[in-house]
Amino acid sequence: MKTPIRQLFFLPALMAGLGLIPAGRVSAQTLTDLYSFTAESYDYSTELNINGDGAFPSAGLILSGNTLYGTASAGSTNGNGTVFAVNTDGTAYTVLHTFTATIANSSGVYTNGDGANPTAGLVLSGNVLFGTAQSGGSVGNGTVFAVGTDGLGFTNLHSFTALSAPSYQGGTNSDGADPQAGLVLSGSTLYGTAYSGGTNGNGTVFAINTNGTGFTTVYTFTAYPKDEFTNSDGANPQGTLILSGNTLYGTASGAGAGGNGTVFGVNTNGTDFTNLYSFTALSSEYFNNLDGGNPFAGLVLSGSTLYGTTHSDGTNGGGTVFAVTTNGTGFTVLHSFTGNSDGDNPYAGLISSGNILFGAAGNGGAGYGTLFALATNGTGFTTLHTFTYSPDGGSPRANMILSGNTLYGTASAGGTNGSGMVFSVSLPPPLLTIILSGDPEVILTWPIYAPGVTLEFTTNLAPPTVWSPVPNLEALVNGQNTVTNSILGGEMFYRLEQSSSGGTP
């Protein structure tokens, strides 16, 4: 189903009355607080900060029907976080699982049966949610878990094994430790990354069946010389993988040839690992570089191009948005963050819709981060929202999701109670602008942040009106979708039309 969202027509006498909303002029008032996590209180008996619902959501959301599912990394009655659900209108917040209390073992490691402190989002199959917990489990190194959308049937699918030494000392094991990223599902197999551990202490890519059997270390990141922090493939993956065919694509936040992380691909069976790009070393004079460093987030794939973010470095030191093809060629910096109105230090990855990328910066703007959009060619950077900590939250650390014209996401801090929030941002309907460009042509423009939009025309508004797509393909000019069209033959009427599902990536 398609819905006309804006309709304009060309008549020379009316041209002076047509206006333009420039890209970037999106009101911060469009952000809605769907749910603010309650304030924590300190429990002197357990020495924990606790509440009833969770706190500090560091992960993104998934959407099924009208329900959003996510994780809170802290808070709850045990201080170890929750799995939650909330409707898209902010009603019916429900704690699906409260991670249990951890108890220090003889080595001083905090363990439990289910895991603790989930920092990653979830993946849904049928009515079962799958995710990772960064810590806890049988030896305190995190877990892979499953839980029903009704909160029943929680299962610890895998507890990561003990390390030979603490992770900060390069401790090793066979399977990895400290999983900070979410999972990707293919058939009945889940794929993920562990930040540390493995046989070289620098993390792993792993696979496990949805029933908890068949855990496999797909790839182990290599060691690096003492005090050099460089290697051939990267280290410490923190971002969620994506799967295309039989290839997993991801990022490693450290090491690589420049010591600043890598973009990689590897087959699901562990063969053909490829370092697609190593972020360059910092200059000794200014401690920055041109391409960015430390990619904490995963990637998004459009066609044969991977898009991602780096948390730091770049020309301004505040991180970058980048693109690279799946064969490792054509690396391009699309945007270098300045720390001003555009934001700073993106922890989160991107989502794509057509030729638009949406993302979040964890800092900058008014000091607490921004939401932004830009075209896949790097033009038209638009600050969609600037966070102020209270009451709208701050420090967004996770990918958003897009449904229709609404973005949904989490702020890891702030909100009305200081414990973070779930939010939505409604993108305003794009305004179509027509400019006379000499007889017989007009230039039609609309903002890039309008997903799933088609420009249509008719020569007669008398019923039954027949609308047809404008045959000229739009170009991106100064951050605006732009079409130049002939008006030979008299009056022409134009409208923007959007499919009801056009905004869903």
C-alpha cells in the first residue's frame, strides 16, 4: 500500500509560495520518551545499585509486530541487568528475565547460572529471543542465552570457559570470553564474537546451534608482539556480525597493521579469513589520522558496500563514518565527526534505507550525543536530534531500527530518572520544493532523510487522476534528492509518495 505524503504542483504564478525545509532542520521535539528506566538505589547488604526494571541500556532494539525487545546492562533486583519488552507506544513495559545474583568463587570471580550485564541486543526466531551476557555464567566469562518472548524457558546455551589469566593480562582459553556483541542467526545456527580469550587472548568468532549444541570456534584472532599492539587481522571484536551468503563480516576494535582495528570477512566454516581494511596508525604529531580508529560497532551491507563507524580518530579525532567494498577496495571516509553539532565518538553502527544511513554518536552535540543521517555518498549530513541528558537521555551506544518513518533506539544514560531510556523519533514528512530552472525545466528537491519515497507526476488532477513515476532518476546534490524535469506541454503536478513499509530497512 502506498500513501501520498506530500503533493505540490507547478504553476508559475504559485512558485513564490513554495518553501523549503533545509536538510538538518529536524526538530528535537520529535523525540519521544517511550520508557525511562527507574532510578537505582544502593543496597548496602549486597553493595549493588538496584531497581526493579533494569538500567543503562547499551544495546539496540528489535521489533516484532508492535513490540520492542531489548536488554538493560545493569540494574534490576540483582544489579545484573534484564531482558525487557515494551510496546512501540510506550505501554506494557515488561521484564522478561532478571539476571540472577553473582557470587564470588574462591578465585574472586563472580559467577552465576545465567550470565550478567548484557551489553548487546537480541535476535528473534519464532517466539524465542537469543542474546549474550558479557559476564557471569559458570566461570564469570559470559554466556549465550535464550528466552521466550513471554519470559519463559530461559536457557543458558553456553558459558564461556575459564581463562588462563585475567583478560586484561591476555588470558587464553579455547572459546573466547566477554561477549559484548549480539548474535546473527542463519537457519538453526547462531554466530557471534567474543571480545577476549581464545588461544591468543585477542577474541574469537564463534558459532553455536540454537539448542545449545555444537559450539565451534570459527576464528581466533592472532597474537601481537608485546607492547606493539599490531597484527595481521585485528583484535577484540565488539560489534555484531552480519552475514551475506556464507560470509560473515565484522570489525575488530584493535590491532591490525596500524593498531587501530580492522574490517574483516570470514566464511562461516572458518576458512578464507580476509582483512578487508586496517585502520591506519596515528600521526606522532597530532595523534590523529585520516580514516578513523577503533571500530566498536558492526557493519551494514548495501549491495557490495559495507558501511560502518569508528569510535575515535579521523581528521578531527572524533571518529568517522566509512564505506568499503566487500572485496576490500574503495575505502572512503564519508564523514569525520567534529564534536560540535554533528556529534562525537560513535559507539553505534548504522542502519540503511535506500541511499540513507542513520546512526548515533555517543558524545558531542550538546554534550550527550546526537542522532544523524547522511547519504551513502557522504553528502547531506543531518543532525536529527541532540541529546541533553535530561529529560531526553544521553550517550546513545547502539544501532537504531527504522519502521515506517519512525526510528527506535536506546539512550544508555539520562532520561527522567538518570538510568537511560527507550525512545522513538518521528521523521517529519519531507517537503517537496520546486524551482523554475529556465524554460522548460524545473528542479525538484526533497530531504535525504525521507526513506522509501517516490516522486510522481500527473498532467491532470480531474478524477480519475493517474499518477506516474517521474522517469528521471534522482541525484544527490548538496544533501538533497534532486530531479530536473521538463515541463513542456503545459501544467505538471507533482507529489511524493511513500509505501507504508518503505522506511523499513
